Amino acid sequence: MAVTIAEEAWDGADGVRLRDDMRSELAARYNIPDQEVEAPTAETVSTFLVARDPDGVAIGCGALRVLDDGTGEVKRMYVSPHARGTGAATGILRALEDHARRLGVETLVLSTGTEQPDAIRFYAREGYHRTDGYGPYVGEPMARCFALDLT
């Protein structure tokens, strides 16, 4: 499947739908309504990408939030279940890494969780290494944090 990835507005209808789908999936996995700490917003996200299938249907998204000290954080990485395995997630991640480099980010960090073994495997496969928690994830037992050196 040929997937296109482009920057879109945070509050665009497709992005909102994808993020709502992600929240629903995570709520079911963790059996809690919303576990997000410091949720990203249009004001805190520097880049928001949407992946689309050949018919133009939005199938995935991801965001970049630039933190202090040359660090960026990957947020809202999500691909619709029917589109997993198509390369959309890898494409989104690589595009976020490219955006981060252009913004001068030296290290990307991200957090996923214990009930997302597929995400844990994905980030490890894509070259991210496990780290201690950062920011709001320090000491959080369900968090699994990763980092990638972009230099």
C-alpha cells in the first residue's frame, strides 16, 4: 500500500478522529478512560503528521513536541488497526525524525506503556533504546520510555 504522509493542522477533522480512536483503544487496553499526562495541544506541538492510504483516507498520525535542551518528544503515534503492517507507522516516525533534525533536535524521546507490546517491539525494531522515565513518566510503573540519538 502506498502511503502518503504530510503535515496537517492539529485540529483538522481527520487528526481529531485518529487521536480519538487512539484514546479509545488505549482506554480499552488499560481499562481507564485517559492515562495521558501533559496532553499535547496545538500550542505545544510543533509538527503534526497524517498518513493517508492511496484513496486519501487518513490511517495514521504522529506529532512532535520540542522540549528544552535539544530534546524532542514523539506524541500521538497511532495507526488504525486495519492499516497496521503497511509501513505507515515507520513512515510517520521517519518523517517526525526528519522534522526534528530540521528543528535542531538532537535526541527524540517517547513513552508508550506496558499494555502496548506491539509499540514496544516497534520502537525497539526502529532503533530506539529503552531509557529511564523522563518528565511526567519518571517512576511511572506502566510507562516504557525510549530514546533515539539523532546526531
